[in-house]
Amino acid sequence: MNPLNKHNFYKSLRKMLVSEFGEPEGTQIWEEAGIELDRITAENPGIDDRNGSLVVPLVALYKTLEAHGKDAERLLNAFGDERGEFFGKLVHVFTSTPGVDRLLWKNCEKIMQFMSSPGLGYKRRLMSTPPEMVGVDILSCPYHELAKELGAEKAVLAICYMDKKYMQGFRHIRYERSGAVSEGAECCDYRLRFDKGKR
């Protein structure tokens, strides 16, 4: 059985492949990517589940698309955009509940510190100036490092694209990021500001 089929997160990507290349070729790429996923997992038994469950399927898909002569980066980034828009809508609904936006902002710095903590594999520089701005510069990201280690550094851009889209969904919280480590920048510069006018 194709291990990619166990990842609900990637179901829409299979549909994208079929839409882009037609049923036979899209399905063939999907099946071959599943074989590549099994191979990578078998050869790297120490991969951390927390990071690997998101990154390794992307690496397998990236390598398979490249082997077929496809523009893997464009396709996976489009998938990242699609997933980001989907999650952004959910975030917007959640943060539109009265009081949730202010509660989230009140705890935003703690959440950001936890989500970018060294314990999760990040290297960071805290840049917050509360209460005006909550910020962090990510100097090294475990997703990017794992993709690089597995030989498909650009595969992780899909996560960066998703991140940039879904973070736009927060009601009353403005998100900015001008670059990402995976794009060659010195850091991923996350900046969040409370903005009553942002719907």
C-alpha cells in the first residue's frame, strides 16, 4: 500500500498531480513517490516523527517529480499555497469568534516563543517589542535542515508557502515575513502586530 495514502494532508496533492498531468501519469508519479517515501524512511530510521511526517513525503514527491522531468518546485509551492489558503480560512473563522482575537494576541508572544523554541529544533533571535509587535527571526529551521539532509532542500518551500498563506487568516492580527531561510535569506523574519482594522 502506498504510504502517501495514509497522509490526509497530501490528498489534495494527488488530485493536483492528476489534474496537471492526466490520470495515468499523475497516478504513476504518486505511486512512485510512495515507493521513494518507503525507501527514504527505511534508509533513515532515526528521522524525528514530528518533523519527518511533514517533510519526508515532500522530499519523496520532489525527487519523483524531478525524475519525471517536472517542475517540482513550482508544483509543490502551488500545493503549499492551496493548503495555506485552506487553513487560512479555518484560522479566520476561529479568530472571528468574539474575544478570540484579543485572547490570541494576549498570548501571542508565549505561543511564538514555544513554536520557535530550541527544544523543537529551531535556532532563533527574539525580536518582540510588546505590546506593539511580536517577532522572531528564525535562523535555522528543522524542516529546512531535514530536507537539506535528504538532498531536496527546495522541497520544504511548500511549507513556507503554506505558512505565509495561512498566517494571513488571523483576524485583527497582521502578519509579515519578507524572507525565509529556505529561500536563501539570513532568517525567516516573523512579525505580528495587532490591527483592529484587519478583517
